[in-house]
Amino acid sequence: MSRFASFLAGAALVGAAVVLAPSAASAGTPVAGLAACPHSHACDYGPIGHVFPDYASLCSEEDCNFIAAANWEGVAAGVTPSVALLMVDYADDHQTFGGGLSMPALWAYWRSRGLDGRYLTAVRNVGLTRARVESEVYAHRAIIARDVTNTPSDVGVQRFGAGTALLIVDGYTPKGPLVVYQGRTMQMTWAQWRAQARAAWLPTVTTTPSGGGPATPPGAYPVTATVTASPEEIPASGGTLTLTLTSTGATTCTLSASPQFTEGVQNVPCVGPHSVDVPASSSGASGVITFTFTATSPSGASATATVSVTQVASVAPAPTASSNWSGYVVPSSSALITEAAGQWTVPTLDCAATPAGHVATWVGIGGVAWATGGSSGALLQTGVDSACSGGV
């Protein structure tokens, strides 16, 4: 299973002064396995008492690198992105990249779309040697790092499962780097760092988009909504259809139908397929059902889209002449027919009057040729066949 941790990192914020002075450990701050030492170039606790917001509800384990970037902004840019606005960016990033982001995809989204009004302007790789880590953290307050383990490992009193995690390094002691994982600061050893660290980065952000001009004000994200239906026709007897929902800038989405056949307005995903079971038409006649999809942003702005689906009543076919059939053919306009049933009284033949008399009564599936070409398939039938033989 992949592990992605909240991280933060210090970097220059273009257009604003951000000064994060070295700090000593706060009294009583719980740091797993902390090796106490006086502040110097060989010992820098960094913002050891920083409290990380809980964004866990916004991401699955494969996507927490996105939320980690927001935590980075919380320290490096001196802001705390709101949960609601991060949900907007989170939904948009999934539409752009379709799932958990790789690091190149995260950088690209952060650069072009921004996270809560902050835009990435540069990101550079940082060396993984102890000397380079200490130098970069001392000068820039923190770096972002990828930690990979093939087996579970311990960092301080925290047990890491095997897999990949995004950490931050925001301090160090002679024992090793101080890392943040799942909102907790822990003491790692240099031996663990050498064995597990695979990459490290230092980003720089600004409040100006990469294309120039002012950043999108928080709460002013554009809201869009679209909805399509498949199939676009269902029989009057009812059926299942799939609505494909798409929106941007929205955190809450609803669906309603007219005529109403559900329990009023329903909450639905803002992006993705949504299955709807349509009941039989109350009159059995043809009609139109209109679905309304509404997407709403955290600021209350909304967008609406509609799609209509036609319920088609079965139409009896025009009578045709047959040399050996009588009765009715019941067509199917949508679903595959898997069963046919009927009941009748078996006639009694008068073989004396009709020595060659013959009658067959049955129900079946298939066996009908369409006037437009093709057929309903091979004839499957069951019933009763009565015949006279030699006047008996």
C-alpha cells in the first residue's frame, strides 16, 4: 500500500517576505525519539512546534501528496489553505490527471492551476548527503523528500508500513533528520535516511499565476457542470441508465428528476458515473424524464446542467399474413428477452372429420424476420403439438 504523509517545506515566496527563524524545541512538544542538542549549524530543530491542519478527509492514501503541498504552503507561504477551497483544487486536479498524482503531475498542476491561490514557480532537486540536507534545511527551513521502504520500519516511536511516503525534513540533530509524517514530527536516524531517502526537492511559490496577472481570489473559482445520459431512450416499462457527471470548482453536487420518481433532490458525486434505476411509466405511455445536475462551490456559486431521457411505449406491429402462424408477436425495444410464458386450453381434434388435422400452440423467443432486414434470432419454442394420424 502506498503511504503519503503531510509535509511542509520552507522556500522563498515571491512578492512577500517570509522569515522563519531557527527555533528550539517547545517545552512539552511531543517529538518521537528527539535527540536534544543546543541550536547550531550541527543542530537545528526548525519549526518543531508547528501544528498541522487535518486534511486527511480530502484524500485517499494515494493522493495525499496533493494535501501535503497545502501543508507546505501553511509554513512556507504563511497561510493555512481552507479545507473547502482545497476540495475545489482537489476535484480539479482529478479531472486533469485522473487520480493520485505523480510528482511531475503535482508540480505541473501546482504551477498551472495553483493551490488555493499559490503557484509554483520553480522546484529544484536537493542532494541526499547529510551535509547537503543540513545545509539546505538550515538555509531554507525545510525540504520535501520521498521515503521508500520494502519492509516496515520504525522512525522514533512511529511504525512505517512498507511503501512510499512523502516526508518533510524541517530540522536535524547529530542523530539524524527531523521529519514530519502524518502530521507528526519524528526523529529519524542518518542510517535510516541513507537507506530510505530516494529524492528531495525545494519548491518556490508566488501569488501570481505562471501566465501573469492576478491570482484567482479564494472563493472565486469558476463553477461548471455537465451531464450526459446513456442510453438516451428506455422502454416505458422502466430500465437502468448511466448519467456521466462532470464539474469544476464544486464541492457539493445534487441531482433531481422531473417527473419526480426519487426521494426529491439527491446528493451525488461531482465527477464520475452515476447509475439511475427508472421505474415503469405510470401510464405505460411514452414520456420524457429530465434530470437536473447542480454543482455548487464553497462560496455558494453554482452551475446547472440538464439532460432528457425518453421513455418509449411499446407499439404493436402492424398485422401481417402468415401461412402457419396466428396470434401475436410482442417486440422488445431494449432489454434482452430471456423468458416467455403463456397458458391455453389444448384443443381436442375431431380426427374423424379431419383425418389430417393438426394444431400447435406454443410460446417462443426469436424467429421473426424484420421488414427492414435481419431477424430476432433463432426460434426457441415450447408448447403442445397435436396431430391426427390415419383418422385417429
